[in-house]
Amino acid sequence: MKNKKALVFAGVIVLIIGLLISCTSAKDVGTTRVPGQPYDLVILATSDLHGNIIGYSYEDNKESNNNGMARVYTYVQEERKENPNLLLIDGGDTIQGTIMTDDLYNKRPEEKHPVMEAMNYMGYDVMTLGNHEFNWGIQTMKAIMKQAKFPVLAANVKDKKGNYVTGLGHTIIKRDGVKIAIIGVVTPNVPIWDGGKEGIEEHTYEAASVAVAREIDKIGNKADIIVVTAHMGLYAEFDEEGGSDSAQKILDDNPEVDVLQVGHYHVVLNQKQGRTVIGGTRNAGRDVAKFVLTLDDENKILNSTVEVIEMKDVNPDEGLRNLPLIKEAHEKTISYVQGGVDKDGKKGPPLGITTARFQPENEIRGIPEGKLRDTAVMDLINHIQLTNSGADVSAAALFKDTSDLPEGDINYGNIFDIYKFDNTLYRVTITGTELKNYMEWSASCYNQWTEGDINISFDPDYPGYLYDMFAGVEYEIDLSQPKGNRIKNIMFNGEPLRGDQELKLAVNNYRYSSALKSQKLVAGSKEWESSNSIRDMIVAYFAENSPATPFVDNNWKIINVDLSEGDPRRAEIIALINEGKLEPPYKKSYNLADYETLVNSAK
């Protein structure tokens, strides 16, 4: 009897110990604090990983040397040696962005997802949704997020019953006696881009600052540190007056925030505003933001810093890359890209054939010719959009400055390279005045040319994917003029375009929502939407038209720009750029007035 009691007692003790262990974070390895000495709480933050696990460009079929979750994990492990109780957080746009994610796994949410497998393996503590998590609808997003072994946050997205879309708006994590509350918010502009997709319009998307304030009230005195991870830029993207999509507005309205992570814009940000440290990283795992909060024994902040660490030349972690699911997904993607594997796993012929390259060589390293003149890549995309929509005019963007189609066999990676997003095609009726306004909005991506500039440059506040080129009309862009007054001599069917003339415009769903409607450029609504993606249309074009020969109709050109092409000083500056001795003048043109300074700086 005594033995039985002893066994029961021992079992109870084991059960209690097990419960205690299960209530403790698996990443909390015991205190590393020394009483009476300042303690450094370290938070590592990633954002906009965009499905890049391996550090591999599937469209180019080659390894990278500066990005990918495997490189991030190598860095995280090194940091954990010094700070075993650090926090690892992610700011969203994580499951979308590669051929692996978009074409093989996000369309099969019932399968194990390689990105979630990688995040679990890396030991993430929390993730916030980004807008691209919604691209395949609410149920797909939820199915994939259920695979996470950590909380997923979205404090400003709720269903009709008022429930958080992921079940949580914030979480509290304890490390070394410090209680850290993490609040996650996503840009409320999700319906602008993904309205109409499953479940999107059945949810509300609250202003970020309002949602953060509510979560802070709920947290009360339960936490020592307040961290906000906001999938948005510091400044508003659309709501400039209300600031519903502004991380700066979060800070203005919530001074209690100690750490603010921003994302979405793919730009490096490391600054301090008052007591708050702010950090942001580029995309695809190119950087990690490192926040360090120095605390006293009462967990009061004595000092705080943020730095953004590049992953360039960091060796990728082979353990992560060789996880069975990730290795299988990687090999499957390469096979899919190179051979067009069908549903039965059979490798087929190339998707098509070209007779020549579709892009010209850049004259100046880093300055894309594809945005300086009409090219076969853009004429191809716009031709396909016009053919499939029956529209009069088409608009499309060169999403990547280096996008090209090579001579010879075309595979899926090549198609993805020139059209990386899974957009559908819309047709909408517009007037000549609306078309000109849209074209002026697009031409705002350029900087104004000034006398002596040796090149055309681009406004860094306008990401390249916002610049559309148009087909079906002829036009000129006068870069000697300021923004809003650059589009000249628009011709349609050989006649000057009238302001009251009605046209059918073909444009992708993203541009329709994020520019035509949000910027109030067009009054009309879409009257037709394709059932397949534009990328599918490109695939079909090559299936029907191979071998395909590049064609350029030169329907637009830049005017009133004298680049002094015969000046030997210009040739010397360009040679220094192309040799890597001067940085490419992408954001600001080099000017002949600075010739001596530029040449001397290159020595």
C-alpha cells in the first residue's frame, strides 16, 4: 500500500514538473541576468521574407549570396550563443513571393508549407500578418498559419463577430523575468489589393493606430515592454489625411511603444524617436533588424538601440536547407521551372522558344533601359493584355529592372521573371482625360532632368513597380517638365486623343485598385475580369506562337533630354560606373558640372 502511495505521489510530482515545463517557453533557457547589473534584452526582427527559404533565384536558376531564411538562421544562431533568450519576430509578407510558394504550395494549403516548416525550425516567437498573406483568401491564409508553432497576430483585422482573424491581436512573452507584449498590425489596405477574394470583404480592417491603442489598454500593467510590429511603412501609403496605414501615426497616438518594427516598403530603417527605437529591413531576408534594450533590475529601460545587419556573404544554414520538406520543395520547384512538370510529375518540353533576347543591354550599369525606352518585353505583355481583354489601351509595369526573356528555350522561370505576380486582368472604360492623368501619375517615377545630367534617374519615393508603360496609344514624356506636366502629344488611331473620348483600358487588378481607384484617377468600374492570371496568358501565348520573335513598335519616347552623348566627359563617367568605381546614379543623375569631383572620387 505504501509503495502504491509512493508511486502515485511520484507520478503527481512528475505531472506537476511536466506542466511547469510545458508552461515555460521552449526558448527560455533560464535566466542570464546578474542582479545589480544592466541587462540587455535582444530582439531580432525579419520582415518581407517573401518565401525565400534557400537563398535561391528560381527564375534565374542560381544561388544568391545575400538573402534567404537559411542565411538569417545562421546569423540568429550566432546571436543566440551570446543572447540565448533573445526574441525572434517576423513582420509579415512571409509566405508569398517565389515560384515555390506561389505556384506550388499556396495553391495547396492542405499540404505542409515549407515556409512554416522553416520558421518553426528557426524558433520564431511570433509573426504578424502582411498584406500578401491574404492573396489567396482568408481560408487559405488560416490553413497555412495553423501550421505555425508560435502566435500569429493581426490586431486590426476582425470578422463580422468581432473576432481577430488569427485569433490574437497581441501576445505576452516572458524572458529573463521581463514581460514583453508584442502587438501586430497589418496595413488596412488589404481590400484594395485583394478585395473579392474568398472572405476578404467579410472582415473589417481597422486603422492601425486605433487597434494598437486598444491592445495597449488590454495589456495594462501586465507587461514591462511594448513592441509593435507593423506591416506598413512609417508614412501613409494611401490615407495621408487619416494615417490609418501609417506607422508614424501609431507612434504619434501611442507614446508607450518602446520598439516599432516596420515593413512592407522593403527599405532599411534604423532610427530613434524619443524613447522608441524603429527598425525596418529590405525584402527576401537581405537584412535582420537587431533591437537591444538595456534594462535595470526593475525592467526599466536605461538605453535602447537598433541596427540593421546585412546578410550578404553569410553562409546559409545547411541544416535548414536540408530539412526533408524544404529539400523536397526546393527540388520540386527547380524541376517545375526547368521542365514544366505536370500533375503526374512528368517533365514536359519547354514552354516556348524565342528567336532573340527581348531586352537591350543597359548603357549604364544599374540604369534599366527597359524604363528609358519601349522594349519587346513590355510590348509583349501589353499585346497579350490587349488580345485577351479586347481593350483599346493597355498598361503594364516592368516589375523587375533586369526582367528579360533569353534567346532559345523558355521555361516557367523565364515567365515568372517578366511577370512575378499572380495578377488577373481587368477592363474598364475611361476617358481621354482620365488616361492622361493616369499616365502623368505613372511618369512621376522619373526625376526631372536638368542641364548637364548624363543620365535619366528615378525618384526613390516611387518604387519601380509603380511605373506603367502604355500600348494602344502613341505618346511622349517630357522630362524637362515637373511632375504632372510631362505627357505630351497623345495619339489614338492616328488622331490626337480628345479629353472626352471613351476608351477601353486593360490593366491588372492590383493597379486598378491601388492606383486607378485609390488615387481617384478613374471614375468607372471594372466591366470585365479574366478568369485566369496574366502569367497564365503569357504561358498560353508562347504555346501558340513559338518560335516567338521580339517586336517593338516604339509607340512612346522620352523627349527634351540632352544627355550630351558625344561629350568625352560623359563617356569617362559612364566607364567608371560600369567598372564599379562609381555607384549607379539611379536615384539622382550625375551631372557634368561635377565631372572633376566624380573622377577624383573614383581614383
